[in-house]
Amino acid sequence: MTRALYHHDPVQLTFAATVSASQGQEVALDATAFYPAGGGQSADHGVLRWPGGQARVTDTRKDKATGQIWHTLDGPLPSVGTALTGEVDAARRWRHMARHSGEHLLAQAFVRVNPAFAVDAVNMTNPECTLDLRGAPTEAGVRAAETLLRETLARQRLTLDTPTVAEEELANYPLRRETKVRGQVRLVIFRGEDGLPFDVSACGGTHVPQASLAAPVVVLRTERIRGGVTRVVFMAGEEAGEYLSATYREARALAQTFSVPPERLTERVEALRGDAVTLKAETAGLRERLAHLLVEATAPDGLGLRCLELDDPALLLPVLTDVSAGEVRVALAKGGRCGVASARQDIHAGEVLRAALAVTGGKGADGPIWRRAAR
């Protein structure tokens, strides 16, 4: 069994240990600060060093049956009995701790807003973490939870406490979520200076020593994933700070192109969208008017065939609409786009167009135009 040093001190990133077993590209140690993947949290990476050699740790896993923690190495393997030192990738560990602590804290905020917002599943393996909640939280509920947590982290000093207690003692703790762990249970508690817990959960993961180190915790979006379960996508810690900073820089740069401050960017974009809708309607009207004029300017031959050449493929639909009785209308646009419309019972537009395309290798009109024109 491997002693899990990360349980006792999550910020201990260097340690000394001895190789207790070896298989394939993995070694097990008698003690380690490397967190193995589990509980929605990714494994630690880093390096192992020993006299005359070193290797990168690219994955870490725990064998639940034996309690051994195995380290996958990219490089030579030290032999069993070798004394070595390990160093956990600090940047990766701190980001993982912020994600995991952010998940606990945000989940508690949701429960405080509405006890029905219970956790169904979690995942912290990516910067964009997920919290699947029952109770169908609305946008107002999401913002209330986010605000509650933001104010809590800014105004209270919540300290990490990780006692291991007997299963029988769990009734003495206000667990946010019932645990299936039996025997000795490790708890993760974020406790205020008054001694009262903000959140209590059974958890084997690594967490920041002060809750404020997980800030900011920002909800990015929500999505319904199945009946009664809503997925909350969030970011925490420095990853959230980086995201918000980059988003603001982009918003500021975009706002400058519109000569407005960032806080008026939404207003400006909405105004432009309104202008675009108006212009689109005006353009459609002008296009129909132009098509009518082009048709009027092109006289049909003695058989009622009217042929038009168009500079704009967008004119295909309007010129092939409202064909006069007894008339066949053919239109060719730049790029090889073409269409046929027939108001004669003895001439089927679709058959004519297919025959023409077979000879010329041209392109028929897009789906919507084809269906309206080939009649």
C-alpha cells in the first residue's frame, strides 16, 4: 500500500520514497505526492529522480484492491528498492486543486440557493469543468448561486480541513451529498473563522488550502443533458482569470472598432443586428424588383421561351417565380448556376433542367430554388 502524501498536505510537491514494485512502464512507490486520477480529477504529472537517472511521470493511477499507486514513466525505470525523489508539476497540480475546490464550493452555493439543486455528476478533467445538477436550475438560480459564492469568497476566510472519520461519525457532519464510502472516510471541509463549515463532502481529491485560492469561479453556460438534469459549465482559479482576461481583451478590441466602450458593445451589436435585418429586407425587395425588370426587358420567343443571363445567382429564384401561363423561363447565372421554370403542361421543368445539366455539366440551382422552379 502506498502512503498518499497528498491527503495530508496538498501543497507538498516534492518528496522522498522507495520503489516498491515495477511492471511494464510503471513503478509503485511506498509513498507519493502524485495524485492518481479519480473522482472527476485528472492525475498529476511530474518527474522522478534517482542516482544516475530520471524519468517523467505521465500518468498516475491507484489500484483499489492493493492500495498501491502506480506511476507511468516516460523513460528508464528504477529497480525495486531504489531510493528516489519525486517532484509534482506545480502548475498542473494548482490548477487541478482550484478546479476541484471550485466544484465543491459552487455545488454548495447551488444547494444553498435551492436544496433541490443536488449534484448528479461532476468532471474536472478540462479547464471547462462540469457540474450536473438535478432540480432544473433557471438562469436566475444559476446567477444567484454564482453571486452567493463570489461574495462568500471575497468576504470570508474559508480554510481547508481534511479529517478522516469513522463511518459511524458521519452523522455528526452536514454532508452536502451522501457518500457510498464505508469504513474510514476522508472529508473535505471548507470552514469559516467561526468554526462553522461552508461545505462538507466525502472526497479523496486535492484542494486549495484556502477557498479564496479557487476564485474566481465563473459559470460559462448551462445545457439540458437529459430529463431533469442540467449541466453547469464553469471555470475556476487562474484558468478562469485567464479566460476572463482574454475575453475582456477581445471585447475591448472589438468595441474599439465600433468606437464604443466595452460596456456598450452589446448595445452597439444589437443596433447593428437591427440594421442588418432592415437591410436584408430592403435588399430582398430590390432584388425582386430587379428580377421583375429583367424579365420584362427580355421578350419571349414565338414558342413562349424566355431566356435570361444573370450577373447574380441570387436572382435565380425571383426570376423563376410567377411564370406567366404558357411560358417557359430559363435562367443562367455566373458560376454555372441555372434553373428552369415552366407554366406549360407539356414541358416539365425538372426534366428539361436534368437533360441540360447532363449535356453541359453545369450546376443546378440550390435546393430551395429547385423545388420552387421545377414545377
